[in-house]
Amino acid sequence: MIETNQSVLLKRVDRMTNPASVQEYCRLGGFSALEKAVKTDKEDILTELDKALLRGRGGAAYPLNKKWRHLFHSPNEPKYIVCNADEGEPGTFKDSVLLSKDPLSVIEGMIIAGFVFGSPQGFIYIRGEYREIQQTFQEALDNAEQAGYLGTDILGIAGFNYKITIVSGSGAYVCGENSALLNSIEGKTGRPRVKPPHLADVGLYLKPTLVNNVESFANIPVVLNIGGQAYFEMGTEGGGGTKLICLSGHIKHRGTYEVPLGTPLEEILYDDTYGGGTSTGRPIKFIHFGGQSGPIGTSEQLEGLLYSYDDLWNRELAIGSGALVVVDDSVSIIDYLVNVAEFFAHESCGKCTPCRVGTTRLLELLKKFQRNQAESGDIERMTDMLTHITNLSACGLGQSVSVSMRSGLKGFREEFEAKIS
């Protein structure tokens, strides 16, 4: 991992001997945002988030300020705070860096949310495979409570009572979907809910609930410390701040990096500060953006591209979770998409028929292409199948299956046509 001069999220990473230590965290500026927040009118805090234009860092990129304002004006009580740390998107590992090397930044963001919404309870749903990270995070929670930042009468403020509980996932990718995650916290099968009602109105235990990603919560102290306008100016018109990215695949320097939104993609891929070029020395064929549920960008789409929400959307791409899986020209797009389809077929929760059956049939069809057994009309059959899976599936898992498939087919249609006997 390489830290850049623009780091605001990774500035403490690898600078603490014990990442769970409150003393070390405070020495490096920790909890200053919380101390500022409790002296600030709650509407003013929301106004700073409005200025910041912090988009949710979990993948959907929904403006965080809108989600916070929706919950703030919900009349029902109590309100719950939930951090989605079920980092199951392939090619994505940036949340694990914050959770293991700067957990108190995430905790501080959750405490600020607890203060703004008057919440008595927060939950963090951590991926089941992150066993050691869960231990580190629990130690950080214990230390924060001992130091008076969690528990009863936080910072000496009467009535400011708030605690955070860790809930461990059990390996289901679908629990990264917010409503399935809430069902899992409640002890139910991790399957998505029908929406509306929205989670900000009827969420955990049928109460108003805020669900944000790890990176999103870690950004809250940054916004309050430097101000919403300064945070916005670190990014672009379409979204403020910096973004944690995960470089993997055929890239020389794999790892997690922090880049200001608007950084040229060419710099991210080839500058030695970041990717350093391909690990094989071969040219890049495509990049899979944002994990398996994200779009595939061809080398032509990447030319002159800025890594920002608007610039990627304009080219039918997306930031998503921040994953950048780099693939060189030795790889068949069909072989790659078979692996993607196997992932979705395996991870479908089975609640709805379009996803449960559709992902399996899609995998079967892709394997026909892989075996050079595709027939005339199979490409059209595949696009029709993707339309049905997308339009009829109950949650984001099934609805996003088509993203990588359609973009892969559009960018490399000749490879599919060559497989038709």
C-alpha cells in the first residue's frame, strides 16, 4: 500500500503501533470531529454534509446527505445506526484496511451519526471471513468506551448514551445488500426485503435505520474537520473528496490506494506511485470496475478517462466499490465472464426465481460459447435472458448480473460471434 500526499482517510494507516489505541488515535487528530460535532447544531452538521457531496462509498454512490436528511426527519423512534462492513465484492478489499489499521475512524463516524440522530444503538456487520479484524475492532470499541467516547453520558453530556455492537456475517454475498443485512442482524435468513418502505422509515426491528458503508463513515470526521466545502473541492462537480481504490489482477503494484476524485486513470494505472503498469508487460485488454456487479471497460473506453463519478458514468462505466481489476490481452472475455457467472449463480440467495434460475441458465449458455458449441441466435437469447433477470429480480444481486455481461458482450462481441458454430 502506498500513501499519497492527498491522504485524508489513510493518513493514520501504518503510523500507529496499536490501531485500537485511543491515545495514539487522538495524538493523530482522532475524535476532534466528534468533539466539534457535539458543540454544533445538528442542522449545521447536515449542512456541511450537503456542501461536501459525499457519495456513498459502498457502491451505489447515493448522496449521503440525502440519506441522512431522510432519516433525520423521520418521526419514529428509536433510530438505529448500521455500518455495512460485509465486504464481499470480489476485487474489493479497501474496507479491511480501515477496519484493521484505523478502526477508530469508522467508530468516530458512527458515534457522530449516533449523536445527530439521537440513536441509542449502533451495529457493525463485519464479513465473517474477517475474524482477526473483528477482534481488532472489538478492542477498539472497548478502548473507546473506557475513554468515555462510548457508553453512558459520552464526553460528559447527560443523556448522550450510545453503544456499538459487532455482528458477524457468515459468508453470504447477498447480505451486502442493505435489507438482507438487516434481516441477518435480526437473526433471520439473509434475504432482501421488498422496498418500499425504505429502510430510513422501516429498517432494523421495523424502526428508522441508517445504513452506510465503512468508508462512508470514516469520511464523516474528515468532512467535519476540514469543512464541507473544502472536502467537496478535493473531488469534482459530481462528487467530493477522495476515494479508496483496490488495484488487482494484471497490475504491478496491487493494493489499496487513496486518490482524489478526478485523477486521470492513466496515472492510476501506470504511475509508480500507484499501479506501475501491467505485471505481465502485456497491454491492458479491459478493466472490471467496482467488482463483479460493475461494468467492464475496454481499452478504448479508458483513453483520457478521469476517475470520477461523472466521467465514468458518461462512458457507461462506474466507480462502484472502488475495485479496479486489470486484465491483459491474454485473457478471453468469455472465460472471464464464465467465472463472473459462476460467482452470481453460487451467491444467489434463491428467494426469487428470475435470479435463482436465471443465473444458472446464463452460466449454462456462457459455457456453450466457451466450448465452441454456441448456435445462431444464442447471443440474442443471452441478451433477452439478461433483460428478464435484471427487470424481474428482487434485489441488487440479480439486477446487477447484466452489467458485466452486457458491457463484456458490447466491447468484445466478435469473440462471442467467433464461437458460434
